[in-house]
Amino acid sequence: MTTIYGKIANCANGESNVFRKFLILFIIGFFIIFTGIMILMVAAVLSGDSVNFGALIFIGPFPIVVGAGPEAALMVLFAIILGVLGIIMFLILRREMKKSTA
């Protein structure tokens, strides 16, 4: 028979494990983005040609889309598609987390 303290410890260990996984994924994502930006900057400097750029920035629920270069429309479209996929993945993962905690 487990005591109330054992149940609290098990609950705390589960929450700690979720936080640890989140932190690891956050750090990995940060370094992937940082590495990608560095590669793009080096490629832009070395190529000397015109550079295409497209970005989607979320500030709260409001998306801001920017683009520059001769093929900016294609880059902005690609950024919007990636943003929509990101929102869909967020919603799916959120639903899965609610199912697992219920």
C-alpha cells in the first residue's frame, strides 16, 4: 500500500520528466535554428548573388510575414505553409497531452 507521500513523489517525478523532455527539445530546436541561420548567412556572403528571404513571425496570435529578393513570393508562401504546419502540430500535440493527463 502506497502512502500519500509516495503518490506525491510519483506525480512530481512525472512532471519533472515532462519538463526535462520539453527543455531538451527546446534546446535542440534552438541550436538547429541557430545553425541554419549561420549556414544561410555564410552562403549569402559567399555567393555574392541576390539573396531570397522569407519569414513568418508570430507575436501572440498575430502572424507577420516578410520577404525580400526576386523570389520573395515563393519564400513567403513557403514560410506560411511551415507556419500552418507548426500550428497543426501544436494542436495535435496539445490534444495528445490532454488525453494522457486525463
